[in-house]
Amino acid sequence: MEKISVTHELTCKKEYDIIVAGGGVAGVAAAITAKRRGKSVLLLEKSNILGGLATLGLVNLFVAMCNGRCKQIIFGLADEWIRLAGKYGYETISEHWRDGEPKEMITRRFTQRFSPYIFALQLTEMVKEEGIDLLFDCIASEPVMEGNHCKGIITESKSGREYYKAKMVIDVTGDADILRRSGMPTVSGRNFFSYFGFGITLESCKKAVETNNIMNAYTGGFAGGTIGLYGTGQPEDVPLYSGLTVEDVSDYLIRNQTTLLDRLKKDDPTSRDLTTIPLMPQFRTTCHIDGDYTLTMDDVYKHFDDAICAINDFDHRDVLMEIPLRAITKKGFDNLLTAGRCVSSEGYAWDMTRVIPPAIITGQCAAETAALAIDTNTPVAEVDIKTLQDRIASDNIMVHFPDEYLPEDTTHLEYAGDPNHK
Ligand SMILES: Cc1cc2nc3c(=O)[nH]c(=O)nc-3n(C[C@H](O)[C@H](O)[C@H](O)COP(=O)(O)OP(=O)(O)OC[C@H]3O[C@@H](n4cnc5c(N)ncnc54)[C@H](O)[C@@H]3O)c2cc1C
């Protein structure tokens, strides 16, 4: 096989305190939080809008941010954005949750379905109002490493290859692209055949008019692969996708797009239209770090001395967990860390950490850690935990869950669905 060697000499285009690689919800939260701590920030996004899976991926639902008994667990920017997301688009927060915790016990949890593209526009507005440098259509391609220290990021864009220096890099690509290439240990996952788009039908349009609610114009059923969270019904002839090679991603997209078209061919063309398909692969799990601590379901109800935030399960009442700093860092890598989908956790514990509300607040926690590490000239894994927790608490994030929220019996946990999600 022919081999070529490529050598590029790149001049540093600009230097930042913090580079945030990836403009999903975790990345935007990290960029805003770092900027509010007075840091210069470059936010790199490979697509054309912000929000990642929550917008491009059409996953337009803030899952529950409460313990299922009317106590809110997740605050911070997640609390601001769950409300903001309904400001210019449709809104589905239960009226009981609109002004804080419900006054009386209700079963309805604190969730919000939102218009993904309007929310994406709001994210762009926020990022620009904060004065963050944002580059769209720009891939964070390679970390420039000196041992385990990252000097900056090489980007690929219309401008070609460029080099940006940074004191800290937060990899929130969802795929740990930068951390994988930095040599940090990572763990890859497998994805079911899912590809859900939005469409309209004559029926759904009629319903929208009858209910005077445009949200009802969109309807499901416009899918390629239809396999949900627990993988039930995964077709035998379709592989489980890693999402980590160009061939794998392309096969996933081609199979899904042709499957969806085959379905559409069977319908009356005047009765419906496909309004949008996912603009990024709907992979839940591609790659996350093998950090200094890996969360499992054994950690439910555990307090950590180095907790950075408390989260709740979206599917089961009462289930609470704290995320330790060690789940977003790896000792020896002094200026690299992560958040969102790349947090070090496995099985169902990973499902708990990667959904939209925890992704937002772990993004904030990563930024607070990076900012403190710069202020104190300390590796990210060794920042003073008390100072960090104080800063995170000042962002209105719950660091430890209160023991009064624990159920009486914490020994019996049942998880529906995939038996691997223990
Ligand atoms: C099918 C499916 C259903 C889901 N359902 C729900 C749900 O109902 N509710 C819920 O809360 N969560 C749900 N989730 C999970 C949730 O959407 C995501 O885990 C969460 O949004 C992750 O946010 P993130 O910012 O960590 O990563 P991502 O959303 O993956 O964002 C990463 C961003 O980085 C960009 N990027 C990637 N690589 C690079 C690079 N090299 N350079 C520059 N930019 C890059 C991407 O374009 C993207 O914008 C679902 C996920 C899937 C796949």
C-alpha cells in the first residue's frame, strides 16, 4: 500500500484561554460559563447551527429535571434554557412547573418539548451576546500535543487547516474526537438503527388548525430505522454502529435514508410531506472517556466529596446520582476535559448522564473547572474542590442532592428495558 507523509507548517492564528470543541448543548453551556468567568473563548462547531443532537439531531425534548416527586434537581443553564426554549416556539411545560416547583403533588414531571430550529437560533443569539468567538462549519480536527499537554487545536474549514492555541480545551464533540486523538483512554459504544424525522400530513395539519397549535402539525412515523433506547426489535441484518469511522457513519446514513424513502414511496404523495430529517446521526453513544472515575448504577444515591453536580433519572422516580469531577478528567492530562455525552460512565448510568439537562450542567461544570485551573495554574484534575463547588453552586447548580429526597428503600432498583442497562 502506498504511503505518503504530510508535513504542514501552521502559524498560530489566535490564542484563547479556552477552546470548546463542539457546539451541542454541553458545548454552548461550557462556552457561556467560561466567558462569564472572564475567559476568552473559541467555540468550534462543525455544522451550521448550534445545539447538536438537541437541534440538528431532532431530539427536541428536555427530559425530566426533577425527582418525580415535584422536587427539581437540575438547575443552572438547563433551568434557564428549558424555559427559554418555549419563548418563541411551541411550549409544553406543565403549567404547574412554570413558576418553579408545583405547589401540590402532581405526577407530571418537569419536561419541555421545543421547536429545535428556533432553539438553535436562540443559542446562536446567546453565544454572540456573550461575546464568544464562534466558528461554524469548522471541524476541530487534531489536538496539538506536547506529551499529555494540549497546546491547541488544528481546525479544518473553508479557510483550510489552521492552528489555534489555548490554555484549556474542553472536548464536547459528543464523540470525544479530540480526547481520543490526544491519547486519553476512551470507550466506544454501539448504536441501534434509529433515524427519526419530522413530517406533516393532511390529518396532522387539520389537527393543528383545530387545536390552534402548530406543534400538532408535525407528526411521527417519518423514520428510517425505528429502534428506540433499549434496542428492542433491532433488525438482524443491520449492524450495530460505532459511529467512529467514515464507512460506518455512511452505511448508517445510506441504509436509513433509503429505508425512509422506501416507506414514502408507498404513500399518497399529496397526503404528506417530509419536513426534516436528522442532520446529524442519531447515535446515542459513540465514544466517551475512560476517566479517573467511571459511574455505574452502583453509584446511585452515593455522595462524592468531589461531586460537581447532582442529576436525576428521566425514566424512574427517586433515582438520584452525583457526578464527581473525576468523571470528566483523566489524571496526567492537565488541560483537557469533557462533558455531555463523553462523561465517564457506563450502562444505564451513562444514559442518565448524557441526556440534555445533565449535558448542559456538566458543560457548565467543565467550564468552571477549566476556568479555575487557569486562575490557580493547576491541572484540571487537581483544582481545589471546595472552591470549584462554590463556583458551581453560584451558577445555581445543585452540587449534592439533599438526603431528604432519598426514598425510604434505596436498596431496590428496577430498570425496565435492556438487561444490560443495569
Ligand atoms: C435517538 C436519540 C434520542 C434521544 N432522546 C433524548 C430525549 O428525548 N431527551 C434528552 O434529553 N436527550 C435525548 N437524547 C440524548 C441527547 O440528545 C444527547 O445526549 C445530548 O443532546 C448530548 O449533548 P452534547 O452537547 O453532549 O453532544 P451533541 O449533541 O452530540 O453535540 C456535539 C456537537 O459537536 C459537534 N461536533 C462533533 N464533532 C466535532 C468536531 N470534531 N469539531 C467541531 N464540532 C464537532 C456536533 O456537530 C454537535 O453540534 C437522545 C439521543 C438520541 C441519539
